[in-house]
Amino acid sequence: MAVIDRKRGAHCAPACTRPPSPTPHPQPVSGFTLLEILLALVLLAFVMLGVWGAMRGATHITHSADTLMAQSEQVRTVQQFLRRYMSAAGPQPWVTHAGAPTRMFQGDPTAMQYVAPLPQQSGHAGLYLQTVSLEKNATGQVSLWLAYRPYVGDAPTDATPVKHLLLADVRDGRFEYLAAAAYGRPGGWRGDWQAVNGLPLAVRIRIDPAWRTRVAFPTLVIPLHAGEGIGQQTGGAR
């Protein structure tokens, strides 16, 4: 047994004397460095900035489109109103105050007065003495206004007219009146109508808008159904 043990000892001596294998170190877990995280945050910020800019641009475009449509509709409505109801101006005589001459129509470059109906949906039946005017406020802004009061014939009235804003943000404007050839004077557009009787053949309204939207106010020419274009006109022909 001793010999066997010695042999076994001699046989296993090299294996028994082999140094133990070193303990393997754990492999580091792969991940993002601080620099990579910062770079990702910067890229994310740029992406969010682009998305926000796109949304803001879309909102601005939508708002601009809405403003453009609203302004276009307002211009269309005002022109339709003036064309329909100003053309119905009649030869009814009226006076503004006691001692004033009786007229059927009066106009200058910034205002005109006439008798005509108002829209039925407004709840105002009958005829009204109406004034369409370009008025400048204290800040220099010009607006187009409509004022009206009930027509009471050629008797003076102290009724306070009702005013309604038609268009704001107007840079400038001008009214002109078409007269027929009469009294040795040629027909044509004139800067005023001061005749004590008769109506002009037509009215021309020019408006230079100051609103930001690119919506024009096309020159409006309104023939008057009752207009003959004859009267003692003091304005000059154009």
C-alpha cells in the first residue's frame, strides 16, 4: 500500500503541484457614456425645436388664412350692401335742418346722403335718410360709416341717427358722382353733387385699404335706378 501510495503520489505530483487558475474578472457591462447622453439630449432638443417651429408655422398660416377669409367676406358684404341699397336711392325730398334747402341727393368726396330702404332682416321697415361717409378719428385712422334715421319727408327732424361701422383700417377713399351732359356742361364724373333736385346717374366709391391682409377693395360703381344725372352741379367735371 505504501508503494502504491508513493507511486500514486509520484504520479499525481505534477497535477497536484499545478498552480490554481486565476479567478476570471467580471466583464464590464456596456452602456452610454455621459458625453453620449448629453449628445442625445442636444439632438432631442433640436428635434423638439423643429417640431415646435413647424406647429407654430402651421398655426400662423391657419390664422393668416382665417384673417384673409374674414376680411374678404367683410369686403364682399359691404360692397353687396352698398350696391343693392344705394342703387335703390329714390327722388324723395328731404332737409337736414330748418332753413336748409330741400334735396334729393347730396354728396362730396367723403360723404353722401340719400333716401333708400334698409335690409328687411335688419328689422327696419320703410325708408331712411342714410349717410355713407369716410371719417377720420383723433389718431388719423379712417373708417367707412353708415348713419341712418327714419325718413320724415321734407320736414326737418332732430332724430339722432344710428351709426354702423362698415369698414375700419382705411388709408384713404373718395366718392364721385356721374352727371349727364346738361346746362352746357359735359357729362362725366364730378367730385360733388349739390343739386337741389335730381340724382346722379351713378356713384363711384374708391377705397384704399390699410388692413394687413392682401384683400383689395375693388372700385365700386353703382348705377342709381332713379338717377337722371341732371341738376345744378357746383363741382368740377373729372
